[in-house]
Amino acid sequence: MNAISNEQVLNRLNEFFAADIRTSDEPYGLLTLEVNPSKAYEMIDWLKNDSVLQCSFLTNIAAVHYPTDTNREIAVVYQLHSWRNNFRLRLKAFLPIANPSISSIVEIYNGANWMERETFDFYGVNFTGHPNLCRILNEDSMDYFPMRKEFHLEDETREDKDDRYFGRF
């Protein structure tokens, strides 16, 4: 099995999606692309079906909340893997918190179903076209998304907790 280099992957993607790749980087050797959210579905479908790259495995879908990044507060992060060519790829699509919507990729990867539900559950990302987008781990009655940074990690009114025991002075 021969590994394809990050440069080869990026060059191949640029042949078809140059206008939709906003930035590229290689943190810790992992090719990471920021992509146009409206083209993420098309690009992921192409990556899976491309005869050269063959990204046949979806490793993960997650989100990150950047509260100070205006109109780009929510990043949806896809991690893909080509077993045949031995490379991994990370795609990031930034969405405004006022309307964090992006196309579901369940039709491309069946395994995306629960990953998208979890990302919806914790960050409020609306995966349009998802067959059953509802909470998966939290209670249905919750009217907020607990992993957004607008919520405190701890109850600051607790009196039974001594910060000295938690390494905080």
C-alpha cells in the first residue's frame, strides 16, 4: 500500500474544487482544509467516489464553537480516511451561529447518522436532509446546546466545593 502525500491530495482536490477551498494547513502532518459550507456535501461525495483518492471511511464528525469569530462561530469538522491510499484528511466548514445549517452526509456515509445527531445535540448544527435529526444523548426537553461556550462548565453558586482540592487557588 503506497501512501499519497498531502501535496498530492491537495493538488487533486484543487483540480476540481479550487474555488471552494478557502485555506489549507498541515497541523501535525494532517492535511486540514477550510471549505465552503455550501460545497461540503459535494466535495465529501467526490472524495469518497474519486478513483484516485478513495476516502472510503468517515472517521468522525464534530463541531467547535468559536464565540468571538463573527459569522463563523460554529465549525463543523469532518475527518476522512483513505485506507487504500493510507492518508487522512480533515475538512472544516464554518457556519454562523444564527443559522448553523449544513447538508447531511448520511446518504454518503451511513455512519454519519449518529455523528450528525450528536453534533446537533451538543452544538445545535442543523444537518439539512438528515433522516431523523433529534437529540441522541441529552434530554429532548433541553432548549439549549451544552457544548457551546456560552454555558458555564460549573455551577458557580455551589458552596460544597473547595477549589483547593481541584488544583485551583
